[in-house]
Amino acid sequence: MVALRHARWVVLLLATASVALSTALIGGSFFYLTRLLGLPISLRQSLLFGALISPTDPIAVLGLLGKARVPPTLLTQITGEALFNDGTGVVLFAVLLALGGTGRIDFAHVAALFARQFIGGLAFGAAAGFGTAALLRSVDSPEVEILLTLALATAGYVAAEALSISAPLAAVVMGLAVGRAGRAGIAAPTRERLFQFWQLTDDLLNLLLFALVGLQLMALAVTVRAYLVPAVIALPLVLLARYVSVGVPTLLLRRVQRFEPHFVKLMTWAGLRGALSIALALSLPEGPARPLFVTATYLIAVFSILLQATTVGPLARRWLHSSP
């Protein structure tokens, strides 16, 4: 938490402005791409794709980056961005989805909806997280403490959804609050069992999401083949948007913040797309855009896992331990 506090401005800018910029870049470029290919995809729908594919999930490669002797400051920046850009992406996705297909944008309504989702998610997550942390300190049973965190994750998420606030952002804040306030009150053996439980749960849920997408693509086999070309072209567009959306805030912060050599390149390549993007793609309503977005999201996620995740360690060693 101390390291995250020191990197707060970098994390804040990367997790908010970068996601918004990436959403605009991907949405705009994808809109013109689909128009060139004669596909009936609106600008709002293209921005929806930009919002669902912009959040990154580099947590999976943190172990590889640790083996590559990546400086702790950089690891904190990667971790912090991964924790918070999910919430920003989901808020943007929810706002764009709520606009409907009218084509009219009421900016006051959009601002109010964004504020409710973002601020409400932060406030609710902090309250629920610190409340659960107090309960954790009052018990000394691994089973009970695991059940408490499980109840927080499930019931807290459902409650946030019912309140029409950002449930993913609330979940992030709940986790941080429990980790900060509850760590001192949790014995080391219990903490180890707790982490093992949630690591296994995370792996199983990721596996389930990829299986669901695979089944969805099988059901849409004919349609998927028709959308394969724009899905393939979307891959370099997403990587380029990631590079620009990280590079612009980095350039603005260089006068007040020191960055590691090749910071932008590493953040771009370590920015994996995974479970969240797949879940958002599967949550889209039926329509002509859904098969395209599911296909493109699955292709990008597979590329992230098969190529980016397996090469980020060697590339980090080469970039960080060579001359700038």
C-alpha cells in the first residue's frame, strides 16, 4: 500500500485518462474500419468495443516480471493500473450501453451517470471492505475468514449492481481495504490459505470464461468466419492504441515523475486482455455487432496469452537491463 501511494498519480492517470483515450482511439479507428468493410456497426457500438477491450489484466505476468528483475516501482505501477483500469473500463462500458441507440448524447446525463458509477463504487467498496476487515480481526478461524471474504466478493458485487454503481470498481476497493486493514489481524497460516483459495478461484473462473467464449464461437461458427478479417485487423489497432494511451500520460508526467527505460513499450506489451474483456463481450445484447466483438475479443485474448505473456519476461530483461 505504501508503494501504491507513492505511485498514485501515475496509477490514477493510467487507470483513467489512458483508458478513456484508448477507448476513443480504438472506437474511432474500428468504426472507420468496419465502414470500409461494409459492416453495419455504429460509432457508439465501436466505442463499446473500445471500452471493453481497453482494460488490461497484467496481473498474470507479474511473476514473470519478478523473475526478470523488474524494479519494484515498475511492478507497483503495473499492478496499480491493472487494479483500477478495470473499474474505469466497466464504467465507460456501462455509460455507453446506457445511452442506447438513439444517437443523441446528453453530456450532463453522461457526466452524472459516470460520477454515480465511479464515486459510488469507490465509496461503497471502502465501506464494505473496511467493515469486513473489522470482522476478520475479530475471528481466528481460516474457514470463517475465507467465507467472510467470499461473502464480501459475492454479496458486495450484487449489492453494488443493485445500487447501479460500478461493481468491479467496488470489488477492487473492497479487496484493497481488506488487504490493508485486515492483514495485521490475519495470522500468517490463515493468510496463506486465503491467498491460495482466491488464486485457485481466479484460475477456475478464467478457465470457465474462456470455455464459454469457445462454446459461443462454436454456436456462431458461420458468422465468426465472416468477421475474422476485421477481428484480425483489430489486433494491431488495439496494441497501437495501448501504446499511444500510455505514451501520452507518460510524456505529460516526465517532468515530475521518473520512469524506467522503455516504460511505454513494456506497459504496452504487458497489458494483457483477458477475463474482464471476455465477460463484457459476452454481456452484450444480441445484435449484428455482438458476433464481431466476441470474435475480436477472443482473438485478442488468445494472442495476449500465447504470445505476450510468454515473451514479456525476456523482453523486460532486454529492455530494462540494457542502455536506454
